[in-house]
Amino acid sequence: MWRALAISLLCASPLEAQVFYTLKGHGGPIMDIAVSQTGQVATASFDNSVGLWQNTVPQWLEGHRAAVNTVQFVSDTVLASGGDDFKLYLWSLETRRGQEAAAHTAKITDIATTPQSDLIASSSWDSTIKLTVLGPDDPQELHGKTLSGHKSGVNAVAFSPGDQTLYSASVDGTIRKWRYTQAQVTSTVIIKHGFGVNELIVNDRDGWLAYGATDGGTRIVDLSTGKQIADFTLERRPILAMAYDPQGRTLAVGDGQGFIMLVDTEKMRITHDFQASQNGPIWALAFSRGGQNLHAGGIEDIVYSWPVDTITQHGPMAGTPRSFLKKPATMTNGERQFKRKCSICHALGQSSARKAGPSLFGLFGRKAGTMHDYAYSATLDGSDIIWSAQTIDALFDLGPDHYIPGTKMPMQRIAKQSDRDDLIDYLRAHTAHGKE
């Protein structure tokens, strides 16, 4: 089933490049974007879903129980994804069904595959990397190895296509080089940056490695010696996304302030540096097949794709403000608390709208775990909690992890009583009729 006919025979062709378009349908921020050899696009989102796009129409791959952080085409018929639920899933693109292939003990941050599509590396904040062999019939963790060496969470992994070498970047500020065989695995630290390294690109053909770090460091180093070739560090931090187009030899870099930088790696110079989003970070970047278009995503629930040749000082993401990104000064304190603590995961209308959490419509007096269109954790299924001013206050006073141990809701508190009171007043006014 995993070695079936190419998915390009089964799906509509991808949207033609060199035109601007958007991909809409997710219910939360875009965490990652992948493009297959046939040009098909897949997206990972905070809404717990993977989107598989035929032109601009999504098909949803559902299985993760928390935010999906990373997605990667293993082949034209197999897609891999990893998320905050600690799970690595492999999906058949023929049947749209997935199964768990490996599990970490903390969230999965990145996935890499070998050119032969026979080995998958998954990195995690549990400080390890798992190697999963893709079996001939079904994906299993056959002869799987767990690579331990980093002192903190691993943010990124990348295979070197030329030999049995894997590179990894970590919160501990190092990049490691791993040599692996069936018999043994060895590793060495090749870069010590000092600050956490978030992103990694390996270019065997030209013999360099590019990385991006939390302090804004963006550097290209020699793959064999580790010596610096170029430094493109600007006054923005952190670096959160990288993508590479081998045909155009273009490196794209996205940061926490909404900027995208394009680097000509043949001449080692910056060709574009523009504000792609006025509100929030760039978490996901990918080039289309052939490199004509650049896809980008971040705190919005939309993927933007525009021709590289048309990119100017301000990208199209910058001109489309979203309701949950209003300026704080224009909002009441209750609305500010809602936007900051609730709006990315929860809608106010009658539908949960593909959000990571259930809709808050009709919240007061509703029994927890009973919104009809949301899959709750076992903790909230059958819960005795009734949502009221008192229970909402306790939720944010103690924090969800203490008030409802085992909930999927992220750990967060609102320390000031006045802020909790203002949020409760806002929710009372806006959840009764689904007002925005």
C-alpha cells in the first residue's frame, strides 16, 4: 500500500505556479508547509490537522490530538507528520488514512527523510531523534534507533543525500553530525552557536549548511569543515523558518518579526528582505516545485503563495489584517485577554470552525466536554464541570494543567483577578449569541 502508484495520477494537478494565490481552510496558525516531487502541497496547523491541497481545495488528514508542527512528503504516496501529541504519523495519500509509526516523550518538532524514502528521522523536545524504517507493506519502527546526544530539545533534522549522514540542530546551541549504520551510530558536534538553533538546511551539491538561531543568527558554513562562509544576521530574532530552492539556489529565511529574507547562495548576497506579515511571526516557508513561487505561513490561518519575481518590499501577507490581530489599544481589557489567551484555539460562533479547541458559543451553563463538533480528551469526556464565572475564574487562576489535569488545553494562567474578571465579562457578552 505504501509503494503504490504515484499520487499525481489520483489527484488534480497543483495550482500553476507564477500566480499569486492563498490556501484557506485551516482553523489556526500554519506551522509547516511541504511540497512533493509532483508539486502537491501539504500543510501542518495548530488546529490539529494536516491539509492536503488539490489546487486550492483542502482534504483533511485527521488523527493528531494536538497541534501539528511538521509535515514532510516521504514519497509521492506517503506523507509524514509530527505534533504536540508526541506522535509521528504516516499517511497513505491514496486512502487518506494514517497510523502511528513512532512516539516520543515530548513534542515532535521536525521530520526528515532520505532520498530513497526508506528512513525517517523525527526530532523532539525530549532531546532525542528517532530513526524509523519504512517497511515494504506498512510503516513500522523496524530496527528503529533512538539517537541521544543533545543536552536539550532538538529543533531540526536534515539528511545528507550523498551518504549515511544526519545533521541535527538543538536548543542547546549546537549542530551535530551523525553517522549511522545498522551496526552503530556515532556523532560529533560540528557547530557551537551559543544560542538555540531552530532551523537547518543541508546542501550537499554546493557543500554548505545553513542554519538559523534564536538570537537572529543566519549563517552558512562549510559542510566538511564547519568554517563560516557567510553571515546574514540582521537585527531581528528569532529565526523560525527556512526553505531552499536548489534550482534557483535561493535560501528563504523567516523570522519572529514577520520578515522574509531571500539569499542568492551562488553569489552569497541578500536579494530581497521584506515584511511579509505586519502581525506575528513566519513559522513556515516552502518553495514550489521549480522555485517560481514562495509559500509562507504564520500566525494567520492562511498560506500565502506568490511568484518570487513579483516580491517587493511588502509581501501580500502584510496587507491583510486579521480580526484576532487587532491593535491592543483599540480593545477593551477583556477583549485583549480573549485575543491573547483564547482566540487562536476557540471560535465564538456556533461552529468550532476547525479550531484547536471547541467553540465557546453558549459557554455559560454548558457542561464541559459537550460541544457536538469537537473531539475532546478523555479527561473532559464525561466531566462534571459546568462552565460559569466561578469555574472559568478557577481555570485561569490555577491554570488548565492543575484545574483539569490531562486536558489538551495549553498551560497558561491569568494572574491578576481584575484581568480574569474582565475576560469573564467579555465571554458572558460574546458567547451567548456568537458575537465576534
